[in-house]
Amino acid sequence: MYLRCVVHDSPLTWKSWLSLAELWYNTLVHSSLGCTPFKALYGYDANLGAIPTITPDTNPDVNEVIQNRKFHLQSLKEHLARAQNKMKQTADTKRTYFQFTVGDQVLLKLQPYTQSSAANRPFPKLAYKYYGPYTILQHLEAAKTIPLAVLERRMVKKGNAAVPQVKIQWTGLPASTSTWEDYYVVKTRFPDALAWGQADSRAGGGVKPA
């Protein structure tokens, strides 16, 4: 997508902008990595240096390069904003707002690799997409539900790895509604929950994979 936006307004000079596209990709934070590809490879952030400024004494050729670069970057921002807006509009056409009442039956869609309350399968890719139907018993308050206590711990096999899980009791809910969750996933999502002090104090430390 980015390379397409790079060459859209300058099809005859696209080769000269490949290095800029590569720089953008390698210095952009990836959601899957949690950092830039450059930092993942070298262990530190790239030094992009200072943004060049134009002065009356600037060489005309350098001045032209800087002006072209500024114009090109502005054009890229406009193209990317237009592409993001188009993708959002396309995604919104497939979204529907539903309001359920007590007594309705619904299907639940669990996040793969994260939520394992309904079923725990060794190969998440082969797990069911929806679970249920479940009957709505009551509407919960809008207050945020966070882990209240860790009731049990276990190790489960996912693929070729052993993953630690904890049975969580949630605030505002009875112990009978406790769910099994991946320890590191739920701890990352709720880092300040009081439940982790309880979990880490047992058996001399927190749960760690084998």
C-alpha cells in the first residue's frame, strides 16, 4: 500500500523513492512485533537525524531535493489518509449494531490464542469460530471487570509449547463464573490487578512455561 502511494504521483521517478519507502517500513512500529523492524534486528532505534532546513545559502540543487521531498511526503500522507478512510468505510459496511435483552440467545466469538474459557484446543486454528447458543441472564453494569483473584493454575499444551493458565475470578461476578485464561495474556491486559500479587506469592513465584 505504501509503495503504491509512493509511485502514484511520480511514476517516472519511482526508483528514486524506493529507499524512502524502505526507510518508512523499517522505522514503523509493527503491532505484531511491538517495535520497529530495525530495532528488532539491531536492538536499538534508528537515528533519522535532523530534518533539513532551507536557508538563503542553500545550494539550488539541494534546495530542489528538499522541496521535492517535502512535497512527496505531503502527497503520501494524503494518499494514506484516503486509503485508510476507504478501508474504514468498507469495514463499517459489514458491521451491525445489535442490542440484546434478557432471554435472548446469542453466539459467542472467542479470540483465538487468547480466550480459552469455553474450550481449550491444542491447535487454535482448528477451533470453532462461534460457541453457544447462550441465553442472556442479566445485563452487567458498565463498570470495568478486572481480575479479582486467581483460584487455580495449570499448564496446557498448545502446539509444541506448554502455556501457563490461571483460573480468574472477575470483579462483580460470582466464583462460579470464573474462567481459564492464558496467564501472560491476561496479566498484560490487566497489569495492575490485585490478583497478580496473590498469584505471584504462591509456590515461590509466578507461573512460568516449561
